[in-house]
Amino acid sequence: MSKETLKPADEAGADGTQLVTFLLKDEEFGFDIMSVQEIIRLPKMAKLPHTPDYVEGVSSLRGVLLPIFDIRARFGMKREEHTERSRVLVIDIDGKRTGLLVDGVRQVTRIGRNEFERPPAAIRGETSNYIDGIVKLDNGKRIIIALDARRVCSMSGSSETVEEIVKAVAKVDATKSSKRLKVGREQSVITGKGGDVHQLVSFQVGREEFAFPMEDVREILRVEPPKAVPGAPEHLLGVLTVRGKILPIVDLRRLMRQNSFAMDHVKDIRLATAEYDSWLQESGQATPGAELERALKASERLRHWLTSFNSSSQVLMETITQVRGLNEHVSKQVSGIAERLMDSNALGAVHKDVVACARNIVSAVRSFEGNVDGAIHEDQRIIVVDSNGFQLGLVVDHVNEVLGISDEAIEGPPSVAQNEGFKLSGIAKLDDGNRLILLLATGNLLDQKVIEALADDAQDVTTGKELKQVEKKGKDAEQDGEELQFVTFLLGEEEYGIPIAKIQEIDRLSRITRTPKAPKFVEGVTNLRGEVIPVLSTRALFALETKAPDDRTRIIIVDLGGTKTGLVVDSVREVLSISSRNIAPPPSSISNGADSKFISGIGKVESGKRMIVLLDVERVMTRGERGALADLSHASEARA
């Protein structure tokens, strides 16, 4: 993202200033060139929760966090879709950089002292905070509103619309002034903070990735309908009873003022099928050949969404499979239609078939929309965290992974993210800044008084007979023995568990380098932040059929006899607490294909309706195999 080349400056005066001018709609504005560090295309951004609406997000510009303001929203104008002309002006004020999103950059214009005027009296006051002067060129035919970069980039100022400013400039004459823009620039310096590694649990809420410190996370649960608390804030969904304790459940999407998880899915699929909808409504208004070409565009647009959607819900995936099949049929029917030299009757038959498929697609999409609200919860999880002495259950879209991130990759949040009641504790920059993770401090999610009120309300909800039942459950839980925590994962339809104390982290599947003459259960080696570790196929270890990896495949990092090792699993399900009284010794024979020497017990959850095979990772391999694995790791490191 380098600085762009601008059109040559106009020679309007010899001892004036230079403005970098840009457009908002049809109006021209400018900043002193000394405040503009560079101009970049719209970068990938992370949206910050609980920030003013003009804060578009935060990006990483060569390792430095860059908050980005939407100038339109800053000035009270209507937001517009970003285009190829959209640019971000990187403004440097006293070493602090801010990105300003504009509709398009025009040129660098040199302004003489005699062409710079004070703001008209009609727009003085709060609005004039943003304006440094008015420039009239070409006998008043070209008007440039010169802006004060320092004030525009501050977190205060007027929200009066630019349209009102422009109208005032057009109507009111002003006296001339020789005032110049006075904004210097310095280079900002970012230094590392040390090499400590923090264990973080990362998760998804909307389009953004967040994380909690691992030490604050008690467990991760599947979503169950909570019991409502009368008069509670909107973001409090209710309370659940978990092992005899009352747990307030907070919807992080509502807390961050976002649409519901289901609503976002409905919005996305409607956008993906909008072309089909309009095509059906306008069917018959063009020739069959032209309409079939448009149908191909509709199928391509829907395919893009279908490839990105995945869900644990069988109901939703059955509908999506139906839609995918119909959409592929449309694509095959209309692809290369122009080369087939069809007569009008053949084209008409294909057109009739495609119309029928399109109607079935739209019908299936309506079925998806009707089911998504009740089924999408299968993808969501509740992260139970400690917050100011209380436990809270926080509903998130997905739990991604457990990460080890060093201090050097974490930067303090920009000032735009430091709002009352909901604050970021930092931002982690991974993959050269292409992946930003917003770090949340559990103590800053809700106000202390709010948490205390939630706890009181939660206790009030459960009274009389229900309270006795809760107390009984609590006593039963105490008698059930020690609570043990496991990370559970899936291999096919079977669920397995590993003690959380044995797990160092959980990562997405990254590039694996195959190794010659390795045992068949060894996938190869991978690079984990500079450390070469062997990767094992858990399916091969358990004599299960091989399966191609997908976006749910994960690597669980464990310690096998002193060697850090990755275990490839189909997907990670949750962090679960199981009482020692609910763990049975392994049976004499196991019918699921796993050798019984791996198994430490069988966990019984939900009154025995759900059985989890608990693994002893130390017995996954023999001592000789572990020694060979250590040799493989050392040899790979030597080659690296």
C-alpha cells in the first residue's frame, strides 16, 4: 500500500500552500499536503465495537495499527458503497496516524496566499471546527473547502452536514486571509514489548475475530435456551443452571449492537439470491439466449456464497445441499449456451428447465430462512468467563482456536476503541497484519454494578421449589467428585476428549511438509511460529478411514514424551467439565475402531445420552515410536 502518484500541482501562486484535494460526492475538499503521509487503497479492516459510527474500523499498515474514519459519516453525510475510486488518506498528527476514507482523490493543488479565505460567517461556530478556509479558483467556478486535519482526526467536533457547509459557502462572500495550514508531521515509532507468550481463546462475532485470555475462560458450552430474567437489559438473554450454579447468559452480538446471528445469515443468502429473484420477476422480457446468460451470472453469484457457508445444523445443510445441486444444474445447462448452435425450440426447452430450477432455488432459500433462527444455534457456543468475581456466559458465533501469541505481536488499542463500559485490551497482529484479533478483557465487558444486578436478578428468577432443586443439584454435584475439564473433538461421528491440562494450543490446519520413511500415522511436519513440530493423523492412529481436511479441521498441540506434537482432528467441539463420578473405566472391547490402550475412560454427559471417549495422550504411541518421533522432529529442525 504505497503512496499514490497525484496529478501535478496547479501553479496558482508562488508562496502559498499545497492541498491534497479529494471528493465527497461532487464537492471538493483539501488537506495541507504536510499532514498527508500517504494515500492507499481501501485495506482489510477489523470493525471495532462500541465506537462512533464514523469509525470504519482498524487496519494494520506495515505493522502499525491505523484507525480509519469514514469522512462522509464524520460530516453527517449519507454513507455510500465503496468503489474502485475509494481511497484512504493517511493523516499524521504529532506522530499519530489516522486513515480518512474518501470517495476519490483528485490532485495536489498549489494555493496562493491571495486565494485563501476565511470560512463564511454563516458556517462559523461548531461547524468551523473542521474548516480552515475556503479556496475559490477559476473566478469562483471551483470551490475547495480546506479542512483542519487535526480537528477532523480528533474524537470531538460537530456533526453538521457537509451539504449545509457547501450551501453556506455558495451563498455567503468572505473576506480574504493569508492564513496557512499549520500541521507538521513526525515519524511514529513502535517498539516491541517483550517475548512473553499469551494463551488466548479466539472466537468469531460477526465479521470480526476476538479473543479472551485463556486463564479467564472456565469452559465452553453448547447453546441452550436460557430462562428469561424480567426487566433485564436487552443483551441479557437469561440464566442457565450449570452444575447447580446460576449462570447469566449475555449475547455478545447484542452487547456490541450488531444484528443477530440468524439475521446476518438471512441477509447474506438474500443478497446471494437477489439476481435469481429479479431474473424470475423479469423473465420473458428478453430473448431466451440473453435470459440464459443472465441466469449464469445468478448461479455464479450464489455459488460464491454456497462455497463459504458451513453449519453444524443438519437441517440447514440438507437445504443448502439441495440449493447447491439445483444451482449446479442451472450452471451446467447455461454454460457455453452460445456455442451450442441451438435452435429456438431447444433454447426454449433449456429456458423452461432453468426457470423451474430457479423457482425451486428461491423456494428452498425461503425454507432456509424459516429454519435458520431455530437451527443456527448449533454453530454458536457459550464461553464461560470470570468477570470481576462473577461468572458470565457469553454467546459467540464460533470458537475458532486456542492461540499462543507473543507480546511483540500485541499492540495497545487505538484511542477510538477506548469507550466507557466496553474496552479492548489490545489488538493482536498475525500473518503480517492481515489477520487482526481484537482482545477483550473480561472485567471490561460490563459495568461492575450491572454484573452485580445481573447476579441478583438471576437469583430472584429461581425461587421456591426451583431454588431447592438448584440447591439439590449443587449438593449432588459436590458429592459427584472432582470436576475435570476436557477439550472434546470429533473423528467422524465419534466424540473424543483430551484433558485440557495436556493441551498446549489448538490451531487451524496449516501447511504440512511430508517426510520420507515416516510411520504411516505421521502426516509430516509443520512450522509453528519458527518451531518445527511433527503432525500425526489421529484417524490413522485409530485405524479409521482417511478424510480430506476442510475448514473445520484443527491441529491439537500436545506434549508426547517431551516432544511437542500436533494431532489432526476433524473438528474441535467444546471445552467440557465432567465429574469424576461420571467417568467409567474403558470396557474390555471397543467397537469404534480405536485401540483400547489409548482410552482412559468413557465420560457420560447429559444423563448418559452423550458418551465421550476420553484419551490418554501419553499412551497414544509406544516409547519406541515417541523416540522415533523426537528424532524426526530434531532432523527436520536441522534441515530447516
